[in-house]
Amino acid sequence: MELGPILTSDIARANFRDVLDTAMIGGETVIERRGKQIAVVVNPQKWEAAKQAVQRVKQLELLLLSRKRYIEMKADPASHLVTQEQYEQMLLANGIVA
């Protein structure tokens, strides 16, 4: 995915109306400070779509991990026994529960 124009923070501040207009019509504006990209201004629909895509990728990664663990457990059930505490730590480590 190609992003829109790259503006320094000073130029973006001076042209904030244009930055917002670009977002409103579906474009993106990258803002950088001291040569590093620090922000991207997009419209709320694109932001929500991106967040949902990230969430879906996380779900798919978890599904693949679960499938892998299932196959490993099926091959050698005794080697995959865990305590309740270990199970809860695994859930926390994988971002499944807070």
C-alpha cells in the first residue's frame, strides 16, 4: 500500500486544513519530524478498517498457533500437560486475556 504525501510537522501544521481535506476524501498524509515518520493522518473509516485487519491477522495467527499446538499434543499428549497457572500465563502472553 502506498501512502500519500510526506510532510514535515511544520508544513503539516501550516497546511492543516489541506491535510484534513486529504483525509476526508480518503487519502493519507504522512507526517515526519527530524526525518522520521511519526504519524499518518487518515479518515476514520480507513483507520477502523486497518484496526479490523490487524485484529483479523491476530486471530488467524492464534488459530495457526492453536492448530500447531493441537498437532504437537496429538503426537505426544503427555509432553504438553500444563498447570492452570501456566495456561493462564500462556493466554496472557498471547494477548488472549488481559
